[in-house]
Amino acid sequence: MGFLTRRVGASLAQNLTRIVLGAFMTAAGTLHLTVARDDFRAQVPSWVPVDADLVVLGSGVVEVTLGVALLTLPRYRRLTGVALAAFYVVIFPGNIAQYVDGVSAFGLDTDTKRLVRLFFQPVLVAAALYAAGLPERRRSPSE
């Protein structure tokens, strides 16, 4: 677990990515828990063996937790960034199901929009890993 907690200096771009993702996840998680629960419930695949509302509430709590951690605990950015990347991977089947089942939510009301969203998920995974400082920057001999 050492690679998750090792302190490595972050670049300005990595810190900005961490802050943007943190704000985005905190806002998204808050929406899960409040006014957008219906849209989020619509995105839970029918094959998930847990109540859709419980999935939405649980994922909202995870999103708020990860978002706040990214914003307030930069020392643990590696751990929270990797956890966020894993979270994006775990929820990806729901995005696929939304496309396959043709579920409209959050303005994703056409197959084209839902398909484009699928290609955005790997970008989020990469952004979370980048905010985490992965891959590591190579240090020059003068550092």
C-alpha cells in the first residue's frame, strides 16, 4: 500500500485536476442525495440485486466522501485519486446499461448522447489517476 500513500510533489495541472474532480464529485454526490435522485435511480441497471434508491444513496455518499477528500486532503491525493478511478470503473456497467436499455436521464435522451458518454468514462478514470500523481513524474538529477 506504500505507493498509495507516498508523498510525491504534484504539478499545478495535477492539483487543478484534483480540485476540479473534487468539486465535481462533491456536487454530483449531493445531487444523488437530494434533487436528482429520480434521474440517478433511472440509471441503476435492472440486474443490480439491490434496491435502486439504496444504490443511489450509497453512491452519493461515496461521491461526496471522495470529493471532499480530494478537496481537503491533498496529502492523500494518491489514495483518493486511485479510489475515485476505481469508483469510475465500478459504475461503468451502469453507463453501459443506460445505453443498451435506452434509458433517458440527465439530458442523455438519444442513443448518440448515451454512446458519447461511454467514451467519456475512460477520460474520467485517466483524470483521477493523473490527479493522484500516476504515472509518477520522473525526477531530474537536480531534484
